[in-house]
Amino acid sequence: MAGSTYGNIFKITTWGESHGKAVGVVVDGCPAGVPLCEEDIQFFLDRRKPGQSAYTTQRNEDDKVEILSGIFEGKTTGTPISLVVHNKDHHSADYSQIAECYRPGHADYTFDEKYGFRDYRGGGRSSGRETIGRVAAGAIASKILESLNISIMTYSKSIGNVSINYNNFNKDEIQKNPMYMPDSNAAKLAGDMLKEKMAEMDSVGGIIECVVAGMPTGVGEPVFDKLDANLAKAIMSIGAVKGIEIGDGFAVATSNQRHDGFKVENGHISKTSNHAGGVLGGISDGSPIVLRAAIKPTPSIAMTQQTVNKSMENIDINIKGRHDPIIVPRAVVVVESMVAVTIVDLLFQSMTSRMDNIIKFFK
């Protein structure tokens, strides 16, 4: 299977299946000397692991990470970093009913058409557990960004029809509620709405917003490796994502004037607004990068759905097993991780953009 590797210089390769022995990632291109331990990575994995609340799958996994290579005396060595998380609570029997049919909203049908075979136990490689490798790699990328004073803040902007009120925005609130919302009032309303949906055996989607602060200018390539293009690919590669916008996004199509002006302030050039979301011509402009990802409702629901089986018969299906009624809260850290990996990779590419920088480094 191709396509499990992402990045050019800071490169990640995820591996493993939902109901296999383990899942993990190999990170190549990480510089030597980055302080790193398993606790740094575990902090990120704990934000996406199951069983955090009544609104997530109750699959009982501790998602304990183990570093297999690339670390010595608490720092990266510059060699490939291999990370593993063992699967312990996979109930494969829950999926026997769908071995001969295709779940609506899943990759069952397309996998069969492409490979002539699929791992029906939890979706195999198309399972949400594949994102464990992404998040582990994102933890390493975030350590690199932290040393450059680049920070990423990610949160649920909306869940179903409940959106945050920016007048109530409180960054500290994000980690305090199961919705990962920066607005406690919205988080409560979202929780009440989710309880109703769960009683109806239904699910909802939402929007995740990500803001990157401290970005230097000049990061990103002007043609195929544009900063915004690579961010779009990274975010769209997450299984549940069905759309992405950067800056004002789709709103620019109906606006008369959304171009950002420039000004000189304290000897530095900055913008008068940030409709572009921190990217001009595929290159960072020094403003905060702002992007949003649209997450679809969880397709595995107990409500009766229409599908077909391999015998070409029309059938109804009620999906059993342990599933999230909403993916959005656990996907927050996945979006953040893919943004971190993308930015680090483009930062490293940008180091060779100018000859004076190369001379400065080697002299």
C-alpha cells in the first residue's frame, strides 16, 4: 500500500491496523539534540485516546507509547525515531456482521474495489487508530516548534449546530471540557445536544479551528509546495475531514474587498488585517495562520441504514460495536499534529532558500 509516508525532509511513516498487534510511526529527518521523552508524546496521545468521556468510544485503550529508537540520554540522535502503541482492547467479533457488506460512510467498498480484499475489523488502515502515529509525530514536531517560539492553539469551533461565541473565548477552557471548546457555555450546550443525538442513535460533525502564532515570514514554496497547499493536503488526509478553509476561506467568494493592507510598525512590516490567514502566494507572511477543518458525523451509528452486500443484495444494517457519537473533540489534536508536522517540514525546506543563510550557517 502506497501513501503512508508524508513530508519531504521531516518525514513520517505511519503503520499498523486498528485490530492488529500495534500501531505506530517512524519519524525521519528530526535533528539531533531535541529534548524528548515518552512523557512528551504521551501528553499528546492522551488528548486523542478513547474513553475520555461519555461522548467518545468506550474502547479501553491506554495508548501507552514506547520509543524504540532515535533517543539517547533524553535527546534525539538524528536517526529515525520509531514509536509503537500496542492494541489491547480490540473486539474483532463486533465486526463479523459487516464482513460481507459495506458500511455507509466508510471505506469498506472502495478498499474492496481497489485491493480485492479488506481488513473489516474496525476498518484496518482506514480506522481512526491510524491517527495515533500522526499524533505521536506531531508531539515531536511541536517540541521543535516550541524551541522556535511557534505555538499552535487548536479547538472545537462548533459541534453540530452549536458554535462558540468569540466574546466568551477562554484559551484555558479548551482542556477543561470534553468538547475541547474555548467557550464553557457552548460546551454545555453541545453536551446537551449530543445526549439527545445519542438517544436517537445518531451522530453529529463539527468544525475544528487551528491558529498558529509566532510564524516567521518566508516559510513555504511558491508552486506545488505552497504552505497552504501542504496544510490542505495534511488536513484532508485525516479520515473524517471533508473540507478545509484558510483565513476567510469560502467567505471570500461573496465579499467585495478582503485584501489585507500593509503597514510599518516599530520598524517591521505587518498587515492591517488577516483575511488571508497568514499565507500569501503560498508563503507565510508573519501573521497568525488560521485554518478550519470540517469533520463529518460519525458514520458508525446504531440507526438503521441502507447498504448492499457482496452478493449484490440491497440490505439494511445496524452497526454494532463501540463508536464515537462525535469525532470532533478527539480529532482536535490530530489536526494540530498534522499542522505541526507540515510547518516543521517546510521550515526545514526554507533553510536553503537563500545563499546568504547557507553561508552564514557553514561559516
